Amino acid sequence: MSGDRPTLPPVRLPSDAELARDALAVPLLARAVRLARWAGPGTRVGAGGELVDEQLPAAAEVLGLTGTESPEPTESDEALAARARADAEADASEAWRVAVDTGLVEVEDPDEAAAAGADGGSGADGDGFGGDADGTVSAGAALELITSGSPQDILSLWLDALDVVFADATAPVLEDLAGAIGDDGEIDLDALDWDPEVEAEFLEGVLGNLYLLTVGEGGTEPVPVPLPVLAASMIVPDDMGEPTDDVLEQVSEAMMRLDDQFALLEPIGLVTYVPVDEALMVEDSEAGAGGDAVPSADDEDVSRYGVVTLTPLGLHGIRSRMRDAGVEAPAVGDLADKGADALLDGVAHFPERAARAETEAWLTRREPAEAARELLVAARGTDPGAPLRRLHCQQSLALVGAGAEPAVREVLDDAELGGLARVWLAELGAADVPPPPESMIFWLAIDTIAAQLDAEGEPVELQELVEGLVGQHSGFFDVAWRVDHPATADVLEAMGRLHQDRKAAKDARKAAFKARSRSGG
């Protein structure tokens, strides 16, 4: 069964409508929309569609990003103000790039604009822009979706914006880029020591690990993840005990790169992020070459090293990217409109809370008696996954409640379901539950252990179950090897491994041999 299991646990997501509202509220997309509504024929852009430098102050002002200078600025105040203006213009430029790349604005090709001008068009307006602009700007088709599009339209637009930011996050660092420009003005990628595919693959891997750490327990609460944990998950080999100094240095370098990348990914709403404390950089530089920005066992405040938390929108975004890449990434609710067979197979290896939520979503669309009958029919079978289906069937029937009783009583004489039905009725407190024949008791015991082995392997709880069954029934193995169940031999072999009493373990192995001989296996 392991090869059929989903590669990731299911994620619990808000509705598309809630996610769409979150998407419209993220700072970067909201800024891109504001710039798209502000832009017009007089907006000056370069050949690549970017705002020209002279246009950036006006764009920053539209976004409310310009600071207010003090009446009598000192030299330090002037430097701070200049830095604030540069940051504001950089933010405006980034928002504009998102607007262009997502189709919120359309930039006309410069050659087409020139041709239009030759036909009598004018590229200038009363604001004084456009005379020597390289292209003209108009509202894009995507802008209309902001007010009239469906939640799915909005989420698709947000994913396009995420693609833009992801590309920025995996681009070379500006300082490195400046040193790699040759005399001909071209970027020397070899000198840059930058491989776009490697960079993208690394960040995708980090986001995948962050997703897995978030959804692993099937809960709905945010999961803050320390940046060193994420970096180490990509660098430190699983079988490594104590990391070497070289590995720790690699983790430190990865943390610094991720610190910059998550700072870029936060404004698009993918994560909330507490950046690495700048004081650590000073401490590391003072420590010299031996210092690494990696917490030691004595560090009490790990948050100083950066903490990243996926938002619900971020979970949706990473899941969408993984599914586009062919990764199976289920979500709670995916099975609500499927048959009972798909439900029982689908939740077989879900975390407990996620399995319950998925089953509850499935049950809300069906009447209790109808749901119970569907579940019982789907629970039948002799394939390897059937025991676990029956276990989840029993758990699902518990959520149906008393309304399932008529359907459950219908299968009391069924060889595969009769034992399950009696257990469920007893747990319900129902009257007139017929006692099971001995053959049914032993068949149910084998089926139950087979289901637990498929679900969890061989945990301590299963060991206790095995020893309890053997203790309750003297001569258990003398009868068990004759049980007509496909998993009898495998279960008896497992019982031989699990039972702590040497004689009982030996009896189990003998019974397993007899069962295989009986079945011709």
C-alpha cells in the first residue's frame, strides 16, 4: 500500500472566497492595482515596460510611500530621507512590475507606439509625460477582474503575482550582479556563479519543506518555523549526527540568502516573517571567520535567527505550485463529492484530525442511512487495502451516529462486515446485538491487526493489542492459522515479531507457516 499513499498530508484551507479576500488585501498586489488604476497614456515607461526613473516619485506618492522631511533637516536627517525616498521608489517599481507582468496594465510595443504617432497620434499629455517615452500604457484585461472576477479569477491573478516575486527572490544579489557585467554590457553568468534553475529548485525545496512542516499534523493553526530549521532541512543530510563546521557554514549562508528571500515573499502574502536580528551580523563579523549565524544549544531566543510562518494564502500558493509540478498535494474537502470507496481509500493514511474533517465534509452531503450503506458497501473486499477501509468505515459510522443503525443491522450476517457491525452496535449501546460465532471473532481479530499494520506499522499500541488478544483466548494460534482471511499469514508473522513472550512468539511463527502452507503460499 505504501506506493499508493499521497506524498503529502492533506491541507486544511479556507474557502476560495476567503482566500480571494486575503489576496486582494496583500500589500504588493494592492499597490499594483492602485498603480494600474493611476496609469494612463501619459505614463512614461522604458523599452521593458518599466517605469522610467522620472516617473517613480509620482508612482511612490500615489502609493503613499513618500516620507515627510523635517523642517530643518540635519545632514543625517537628509541621508535618512534620501534612503527613504530610494526605498519608496524601489517599492513602487516592484509594484509596477507586478502590475505589468500580471496583465493589470498593458504596455504597447515601442515600435507600434511610434507607428501610431506617425499616423497622427500624440504620446504626450498635459502632465508633460510621453514625448520621448518608449511605450504607452493602458488598463489591462486583468484589472477588470479585481471588481468583477470570481474568487478563482482573483486567486489566479495572485498566483501570477507570486510567480513574479518568486523570480525576483531567485535573481542574483544586486551587488554580485554589478561585478559580473562585462565591458560589452552583458552579464557574465559564469563569473556570477549563479544558476537560475539551481536557485529556483532550492527555494522551491525550502517552500516544500515549510509546507510539509505546516500541514504535517493536519491542524489549522499557524506553525512558526525557525529559519535555521528550514535551512538545515535542505543542507544537513538525514543520517548526519553532529553537523561538521563546513555544513554549519553552509547552513549559515543559506539562512542569509533565505532571510533576503522571505523579506521579498512577505509583501505578496505568502508568509509572515520575523527577519534575522541585524545584531547577529555584527556579532558574527566580530567573531571572525569562525562565526556562523546558526543558533547553539545555549541560545534561548531562537527567533533572533528568523522565524517564518506560512499564511493560509501561502499554503494555497505552494500547493498550487506543487500540483502544477505534478506533486500530489491533497486538501481536506477534495473527497466530499466522491464515492465512499474513494473516501475510505483516500483517508487511509491521513493524520487523524484531517481524516475526521474529510469524513465530516463527506457526510454533510448525504443522509445518514444512505451514507452508512455506501460506507459498508465500500468496506467490503479482499484486496490488501480492505482491512484499513473497514477500520475507517467503523470510525466513519461513529460520526454518522444512531441514524446508521438500520444499515448496520443489515450486515450482521455478512462474513466480512458482521464483526464490525457488532462492535459498532455495542459501542452505540444498542440492544439485541447477537453474539458473534467464534469464526467471526477470529476473522475480526486478524482483520483488525492487518488494518493497524497497514496504518501504523508496528507501534507499542499494536504490541499491546496482540498480547491482549492472545491472553484472552487460550490456544489462539491453534485456531488463528485456519482463519480464511487473505492477511492471516502476514498477521501471524507480525504477531511473532511483536509478542514479548518467547513461547507465544514461537507459536505465532509456527501458525504463520501453517497458514501459508494451507493457502499454498
